[in-house]
Amino acid sequence: MAFEGLTEKLNAAFQKLKSRGRITESDVKDAMRAIRVALLEADVNFKVARDFIQKVSERAVGQNVLESLTPAQQVIKIVNEELVSLMGSQSAKIKMASSPPTVVMLCGLQGAGKTTNGAKLAGMYKTRENRRPLLVACDVYRPAAVEQLKVVGKKLDVPVFSIDGEKDPVKIAREAVSHAKAHGNDIVFLDTAGRLHIDEEMMDELKRIKAAVSPNEILFFVDAMTGQDAVNAAAAFDGALSVDGVFLTKLDGDARGGAALSVRAVTGKPIKFCGVGEKLDQIEAFHPDRMASRILGMGDMLSLIEKAQLDFDEKKALELEKKMRTQRLTLTDFYDQLVQMKKMGSLQDIMGMVPGLNAKALKNASVDEKQLSHVEAIILSMTVAERENPSIINYSRKKRIASGCGLKIEEINRLLKQFEAISKMTKQLSSMQKKPGRKFGGFNGPGGFKLPF
Ligand SMILES: Nc1nc2c(ncn2[C@@H]2O[C@H](COP(=O)(O)OP(=O)(O)OP(=O)(O)O)[C@@H](O)[C@H]2O)c(=O)[nH]1
Ligand SMILES: [Mg+2]
């Protein structure tokens, strides 16, 4: 994995600090020197490393770290926060066009990973965002380039646009956009040709493509393994084309990580995605906060949690979909959903422990604990028969349930109303013909079936 060396050296520096009870200014200076060397050895641009150390040192002095009870932890915290801000503070997405198609132009040096990762992007937008991508073969130089794109397109079931024998990539790009408009492709990825080194001819070609189709997004692809050269290339591409974002590839390799840490600082452009393997699903949105915890050796906990959550939801959602189609939704199912949401509550606790996670994201993920516990109490006070068939719940049953859970009858009525609304939607869904290509009926988005509050 990338960053191993850096992680090791940073931890050695922190360990040294931790081993002292009280630390002095010269201990901090030593630590800063060690961090600076670690950054440079990881191929971080020297100006970036210098600025970084300066910021961390200033903050460490300004916040009276030395007087605090846990000085080493304070230093680690500051380093973490500065790493996050170095890499961009928050994750960024592709800007979508107000009227489709969104045109994304992929550029970068030869072998950077444009074709492979461009395909990954198309696959991601297709499956996760329900888009209809089009891959476009603008590389007319390398003999096998068009074929390579067709192979990956086929694997992902994403159409590939090419013009046999056409030697003008500008014309291909222009016709591809018209083709997309005519065929309902709402996001277009232009796979351009790379060159070994930056040369005028290539830049000129890219500029002409840009002028011809005015892409909504120009993504610069950079191989994380290439270190300093990557930074120079990024600056050159940005100067010529004014790129919108960076796609960092091959982060799974033993890259020293300098590119990830410098590219954003040097160009001011955010890293939006990263490639983490040769397979076509090995793509991740780039999260600076997560990357910082990865670098500091705290593991990429959030990505793991997110993945587990995704798998879990998908299974549950499939079960529910089956239920919905057979029109047999019960309060027991409702209750299962509740338990799932409660699990997210504990997930929130875990997230709270991850350094660098912003408070706003945590707040957005929060659920109203009180409301949830009421619904839970009501359902638990029902008999199995009532849960399976809520229509039998008459006034006297309601009174019994209310006294069982210690809540008012109004609360029980409210829950039953919500449940009825869901059941209605369920019936509508099941009577609707299933649209091809859409996994779940439509109202239960990627998070699966949702409770109505
Ligand atoms: N391990 C790993 N390999 C990758 C990743 N992305 C791309 N590769 C590999 O890198 C090589 C080059 O990738 P391409 O997608 O062909 O690169 P390109 O930028 O299109 O290259 P040109 O078209 O020649 O300019 C291929 O062998 C890919 O399989 C990644 O994230 N991890
Ligand atoms: Mg290519």
C-alpha cells in the first residue's frame, strides 16, 4: 500500500514524543525535523514540505501544546488536520452539466491510467448514479488504444464511441457529443491520447478538443508512483488547460505518496478520485480526511465501514424488494428497518472516534433517537398477530398497546398511519411493471428502504 514508508517514519517521530512525559520546545523541533525528512523521502515537493512544517510548528507553539497534558497527542492532532487541509479538506465531485450530456475530458501522460480509470468512472456513474455513460476513443495514435477501450467498455456494458479510420480526435470528440445527445447518454468520457513527455503537439491537440466541445470537467490523471514528475506534469497540464480536478491512479502500489500530498498544494486543484487496482471496480472517491488517517497509520476505517454498510444495505434492500413485490410488508419488517437504523447510531459513535472527520457530516448522519425508541417500544408491545396484520388493531388493542409501552394512543395512531402510507406505496410499486435496468422500484434509493421520518 502506498504511504507505508511515510507512515512508519511519522509514527517513529510521534513515538519519540510520546515517550517523554513533558516535552520541550527542542523535542518539538526535533519531531518537526523528522517529519520534514519523512515528507521529503516520500517525494513530497520540497516547498510543500517546508510550508507544511511551518504551519504545524506555528500552531504547536500558538496553542500551548507544551503545557497541555498530552502534548504528543496534540502534535499528532495538528499534523492530522494540516494533512487534511493540504489534500483539500473535503471530497469533490464531478460538476454535472445543467443540460446533459456532461462532458468529461480525461488527460494525462502516457500510462497514467486514463483508459482504465476512465472506464472505472463510467462504470461507477452507471451503477451508483443510474447514469447512461458513453466512452469515447479519442486516442488515434496507439494502434491498440481503441480496442483497449472497447474491451473495458464491454466488460462494464458501457457503449464505446469510435470512428474507424478517423485520424482527427477533435472531430471524434465533437461527433461523440452529438451521438450522446441523440442517444440519451448523459455523461461522456473522452479518453485522449497520452504522450511520454509533455509536448506542444499533445497540448495543442487537447486545447483544440477543449475548444471544440467545452467539457464540463477536465480531469488530469496522475500515477501516484511518479513522484516529483507528477507534480511538474500536473502544473503543466493545468497551465495549458486549466484542469478541474485530479484523478490519482495506482494508489495500491508501493508509491511513496508524495504526489498525493503535493499535487493539490501545487496546482490548487482537488484530487477527486483514486484508482486502487487494475480491476474495473477498484475506484474510490478521494477523501482527504480518510487519506490523512491512512497516512498517520490509523487505518482507513471509514472506507471499510462504508463498504460493510453498502453490502449490508444491499442485501436488506433485496429482501425488502422481494417482500414488496409479494405485497406482504408487515410491522415486523418495519421493526427490522428500525434495528438497522439503530445500528447506524452505533456507527455514528465509531465515526466520532475517527480523527479529522468533520462535525457537520456527523450531524447529518444523526437520527432522532427518541422517536426511534418510541416506535420500537410500540411495536414490541404488539402481539405477533398484530405485527403481521396491523389492520386488526382496533381501539381496545390500541389501549392495551399504549399501556404496554407507556405512550399515548395518538403515538400509536401516528405509527400506524405511517405504516399504512408505506404499505400503499408498496402496493403501487408491486403493481407497477418493473423497469428494466433498475434494481429497486424507485423510491428506496441507495440506502435501501427508508422509514418515513
Ligand atoms: N495497480 C494499478 N494499476 C493500474 C491502475 N490504473 C491503471 N493501471 C494500470 O496501468 C496501466 C496503464 O493504464 P492505461 O489506462 O492504459 O493508461 P493510459 O493513461 O490510458 O495510457 P495511454 O493511453 O498509453 O496514454 C495498465 O496496465 C493498467 O492496468 C491502478 O489504479 N492500480
Ligand atoms: Mg489510454
